[in-house]
Amino acid sequence: MLVKENIPKQQEKFDSDWWKNTFLKNTDTLNKTSVFRDCISRQETAAMRLEIMDILRTLCELRTDQFGFRVFVEGKQLYNKEMDLVYDSPPKKKETINDWTKRTFKNKKFGMIINRGEKINKLLAQRIAHKISPLLPQVGIPLMGINFTIFIGNYGWTPLGIHTDAPGESVTHFHLGPGDKTMYTWDKKTYEKKAGDHKFNNKDVEQYLPLANVHPFKEGDLYYMPPNEYHIGKSDELSMGLTMWFNNHMKRDLAKKILQVIVDQYLDECTETMLPDKREIDDLSAAQQAIELFKIPQDLAQLTFKDFIQETFKDYRYSMYSNSGFWTRPFPKEKEIEYTKKDSIILEKPFEIKYSDSLDKENLLIYVRGTKLVFHNHDGIKKLINEINKGEEMTVAKALSILDKDWDESIGIYILTLLDTHNGIKKI
């Protein structure tokens, strides 16, 4: 017989005390699976469902399975042309998940998984960032960042079977309803002893249920699960879940991430093919055609390899902190906002714009929601960013007055436009 947990009702707030005295206490500082009741109002869960429908609409319009977009119908994953079932039926504006499901899947059982939702809908990312901003100083920002995975459907058992997530991944599940969901978890030693070689992605769930810990939750609840927990979800009713992942992967993954930052920032795009190398084996000059593609700033090019990695890590860290820990940055705005001196701006809270001097002090490196901008180093720009980061409404005229008095007005407008395009500020 399955024994359900006796879970106390929690208060509805996400302030520093709640995270410390309720969330971290009950999870044994992120080490224990826990459920928290009635944390999000029905009004907010409905708004979050619509924001996720906007993500679905974007993916349908792009007709892409990027961002880990997977669809399962009657337990079978759709591939290639089969995805037209979804692409040809994008959600309408403000269409509910119930109405869209009936229109698209009729009475069939389905499930969807969408990764990196924080990139696609900035309002949803901002909403969650507000909630977790008091938590991050208490637990730190994970070195591999924070990301969203969204689960939608009425698919019964999760199609992946009983499994563990990648090493170092912990998850907080914001359950958005309208239906309920249940997670089943297993003690590692007990489960592995019974499952043997069939422990991973095990779809023969029923025989293991008597050994399971059962965690039911409903709309507005939170569910937390630490790393390395064997688990499977069950969603018999139509529901949405926004899962937020703290990624503290293996040390090797961080090393690979830093190398990828180097490639992304400094390696030129080049489509030229190479010629066969007829040189002697000890003649390494052919390597220059690859080395020359790395456009590394002069102040970094003279560093030792380890120091270069250290500076690249600093760059990566500033970028991630400017994005409240999210590991993917939002899409820039498609249309530039036009500013005049009469307009007013405000920071896109809770995000902060970060900045740092280049190693040679010649340039100012500005980080806006994960995007790096490079300007000549001027104290006026730093003062402007400091003022913006106070989070108070400010006129464009005041913003321009902070910058160098000899600058043309268009320079300040250009800076504000860039900050706006990359989602750091907004016009009010």
C-alpha cells in the first residue's frame, strides 16, 4: 500500500524568510524531496499558462523542434512530418490549454516537453526571476546556470520511464494545473537492488510502485526534487508544469562550457575549405589558418592559457549574473524603441545590468540579460548604469545629463536603445 506524505500547508509568498524558513528548511537545504501547498494564486497560474501557450505558438510559427521541443501522442513520439499535427495548429491568442488540446489532439492522450522556455518568453522568465531572487543569495547561482523545462499533457506516466536526471541537476516544479499530478520517487539502494540492469528509463512501472514515495500536488503547488533521485511522473489529467533546474553539473562540463564561450565570442565565421598539407610532419605552419580565425582582444592574447581561461570564466559569470542565473538569454527585441528626451525609462527588474573594465582598461564590458556589449571606457556610462540599476523611473533627459557633456545627444540615445533592445530597460 502506498503511503502519502503528510505535508503542512505553506504560506503564499516568495520572500527571503519563506525561502529560508519554509523551502530550505523542509528540503534540508536542497537535499530532500518536498511539496509546498498553495504557493501561487489561481490568477497567476492562469496567466502563466497563457505565457506558455505563447511559447507554443512561437514554436509552431517557427516550425522547429529546437529548444528540446518533443511531442508524444498515445505514447509515441512525433518526428519530422508528423510534427505538422502541431505546427499546423498554433494556439490562438488567449486560447486556453483545454480548448487548444481539444482542437489539436481531439480525444487522444498526449505529452509535450519544451526546454529553454526562459529564452522564448521573457515575461515568464521575469516572473520566475522575481520569485527566486531572494533565494539566490542564500544558495548561490549554479555554475551551469538555471533553465526551464515545460511539461504539458494528459499522458499518464512520463514517457521517459523511471529515470534519474543528469548528475548535479535539481528541480523545482511550479504546477500550473488545471489538472493534478503525482510524482513517484524511490530510495536509490532499494530501487537499484530490485531493478538491477533495468534501472534506467524503466517503463515497467507497476511492479515498483509498492516501494515508491508518493508526492501528489495540484495547481498552485511547488514540488522540489534533489539530484540523483529515481523518479517518474503521472499526469492523468490535462496539466502544465514549469520546472526550474539548478544545474551544478560535473566539473568537466564547466571546463567545456568555458571553451564554448571562447568559440562563441572569438572564433570568426569562415566557410573556406583547407588545402591538403604537404609539409614535413614537424612543420606546423598549417595551423595558422585555424589560429588566425580566433580574433582575441590584444589584452587577452598575451595571457597564459590558465589566465585566459580565468578571464573567460569572469566574462561568462558576469553574463549569467546579469540574467539572474538563466543560462540562455532572451531573444533581442525585433523592433527598436525610439526614444526622445521627454520619455522615461526603468530597469527590467529584478535583472541588473552588470559591467566590468577590460583587462587593459581601454573598454567597458556591459552585460545585459546575458548579452555582452563593448564600449570605450567612460565613467559617465558607469554612472548611468548605476543610476538605472536603482530600479527607479528616470527621464531620458536625466539619463543623458549623466553622460559626458560634450557628447552629442544621439550617443546617449544609442546607448539606451541598445539596453532596451537587449531587454535591460523599458520605456514607461
